Amino acid sequence: MKIAVMSCIHGNLAALEAVLKDIEEHSCEQIYCLGDLVGYGPFPNEVVNTIRQLKIPTVQGCWDEDIVEGLNACECSYPSLLAEKRGILAHEWTNNQITPENRQYLSQLPETLKIGNICFVHGSPQSNHEYLLAEMDAFTALERVLASEADVLFCGHTHIPYVRTLDSGQLEVKVSQPDSENNQFLSFTTPLKRIINVGSVGEPRHGRPNATYVIYDTFTEEFELREVAYNYQETCAAIIDVGLPPIFAWRLAKGLEYAEKAEDPTHICER
Amino acid sequence: MWAILSGIEGNLTAFQAVLRDIQTLNIEQLYILGDLVGINPDSEKVVQRIRYPHADELSPQVCRGWWEEQCIILHGLVATGEPTELEVQYGAETAKKLWDSVSSETVKWLAALEFGFVELDCLLIHGSTVSVSEELTPKTSPWQILDRLQRMEVNHLFCGRSGEVFDYELQAGSIATTVTTLDSQHLPQTMTTAQKRLIGVGSVGRKPPKATYTLYNPYTNGVEFRTVYY
């Protein structure tokens, strides 16, 4: 079955519509969404309404969670104090705009979805705030897939798409216990595992303003990283019109994270 | 040489027996990896004994354990509202006993304890780098054990949550990985991991009449498990 997986729409309706059109042209049988429907962008309700109308199975992203539970992530969610300040502005604006029905919808989204040997999460199986970056240590990446009890782990959150294969994992272990006379020597192996990061529909950071998502064939296990051009200037203008920080429009136009990188992207917020 | 203890659980007799054993050895550092208190009327005395060691005893470095965490939750000193984990595992009656076993002044002292210590290339902690509740044993997935070591970039992780004594050595590891992005496909790479160890330090007070704890020589990486009957 050919599926389309997208994430991080962030209130960007024009980008979502362009991606939905591209998905239709590629005859995908099912769409999945990895959360962050809101935040940064000017059309949070319109985006949530579209996802609801199309009945797209969706997991909860960190922005969706914050709109439901209040802003409770610690400063580790932002790469700098300046980024945090702007993020709080975007949160407050979105919080004022979102309808009760849409807030209720966001509140009931699951943190993970599991379909066969595929797991869908926003950040990682352990936290929707954790960044699974392409350059992450390979053993750490493998542990995240194993923790999901799947062969293929779909995630978003970083806004940069990639596919990472993790193959022929092997560990040699020696266990000594006082109650046991002999040491135990154990060998562990893992079959092929994959992390597929689907990038971002509405706030890409791969260096271009185009929306990104992934098409995956569950039978052949073939994947295609899709990049869809659309009229992003329309969203940039709307960001400024509704009074969101103009830097979000600049960032969308560049397709880049403008601030410095977080020091520890794998840090899990305990709050 | 370091002496590393955990799981006293308010068992003063067991703790004093271990202290006497330590006195016979040439110990430079004493670590207590949590669970000082438990459902035991002597919990308060154990804490006092740790806070105020005798003149000829080492002053221990102490971190927070599972039972300390439950006390702190019970007394409302953390954001978590209900002592759910305690009630699920032991029932509401135990929550009441724990409340009666440890004074609020002592709970405030427990709340200020460190989550763990990093010394040299060692992490000393009650549960794991993820949670005070996480129990790492030889049956834990080796990938998970490696991850918990890597999170703090250490080569040795000493833990006490399970109460078991074991020396779990990750001797070698490798994995092949390839990354494909929108613009390129990187060549396959084989990554390897350095030797790492997880050491279960035992339990002083959980299994009478037998107390177990661990000695570690940071200069030779030698580990010795001690058993004291009381």
C-alpha cells in the first residue's frame, strides 16, 4: 500500500493544500500526519479543520500538546532565549485563535500510532520534544526504533527530511554475577531498521521554502522524499497581517532555522 | 577504592553491618545510590546516621532513590500530584506507612539530594539516566543499556534500582548506517562503540539477613561485590 506521511504543518494552509494536491496526484491510498498542526503560522483552525474533515490519522505534536495543556515545555525546547520569546508570542496568538472544538480535537490525539511494523511519532517514541536528527549517533537512533517495537519509525519535529537505514546492528556482552559460577557471553543482532523523518509541510528548514513530506510503499518498502513548491509568499504575507513576529515569515521564505542550534537536541524535557 | 551502596530501605541493622565492613577496608569515597528510606520505622534513624557520620567514618555522597522520590511526591514537593506509582506497586496503606516513617524535615533534606553523580568516566545513579524508577538488569535490552550509558557520555554506569549485583560488560558493538536526504545519499558507514559497563551495586537492606554492596577501583576499573550477613 502506498502511504503519504506528513508533519509540522504549523498553521500554513497554502502549504497543506499544495501537499494534499501532490499526494492525490501520486495516488496514495492513506495519509498519516505526525502532528504540530498549529504554531508559527496564521491559519491554525483552517489546518485543523482540513485534517479533521479528511479524517487523517494524526499523532500529537509538541505544539498541539502545548495548546491543550498550556505552555509547559522548558527552555530546552528552544535554541536561544530570543527564539523562546518569539515562540511564546506564537503560542499566545495561537492559543487565542484556536476554537474550543479544535482544542478538544488536539487534546485527544494519541502520542503514537502503530500500523503493522510501522510506528508514527512526532519527535521520538519517548517524547514529542526529542529531535531525531540525521547526524544522531547510530546506536541511539537504533534504540529509538527498537523502543517503538517497529521496523520503520516515522517522525517529524526537526523540519528536515531524511531516511536513515540502520543495518546489521551487533553487540557482544559479558555478564558476571556472584550467584553464577560462569560468566555469560551473549551476542545480540538486529535486522534492518529505518527512521524516516518526513520534514515539514509548513515551516521547512532544509534550505528551501518548499513543503516536504514522504511517500512510502509498505509492500516494496520503497520511499520517496517529496518536495513541493507552492506560493509561500501568500503565507508570509498572512503571518505579518495577523500580527505574528515577522521573523517567522523571513524564516519560511528562506527555509532555514535562523537561530543557533540547540546544545543537546536529544535532551528530554522532564516538565 | 570506592564503596557503592544502595537500597538500605530503612534497615538500620543492615546499614550498620555494612559500615563496619567498610571500616575494615581502605575506602576513599562512599556513595549511597538512593533508597535510604523505605517502609521501615528505622528510616528516620538511617537518614540521621547518614547525615551525621561518626568521626572515624567517611561522609557519604548520597543521591535520590525511588523511595525518596515517593516521599517527595507524598509531601507535595514536586509537580506530580498523586503518588500513583507508589499506590500501584504497594497500595494506599503503604503510602500512609511511608508518610509515618519519614518526618517532613527529613523529606525536605531528601528533596535536595542530587539525581546522580558523574565522577571520572562513571555515572552513579539509582535508576537510570531516564528515570529514578527505571530498573536496569542483565535482562534489559542491551541497546537500551548502551543508550542509557551514552546519554551521559560515560563508560561505567553504577545503579541500584534492581537490588541485584551484576557486572554487565558491553564488549564490542557495530552497526551499518546510511542517510538519504533530499539532496544526497551519504555512503554507508559502519559505526562502532567503545567498551562500556553497567554495574548493579546490590541492596543493603532489602533481603535480610544478607546485605550486598560494591567496591570499585577507579584506577584499575576492578569491581568487587561484597556480601555481609547480619
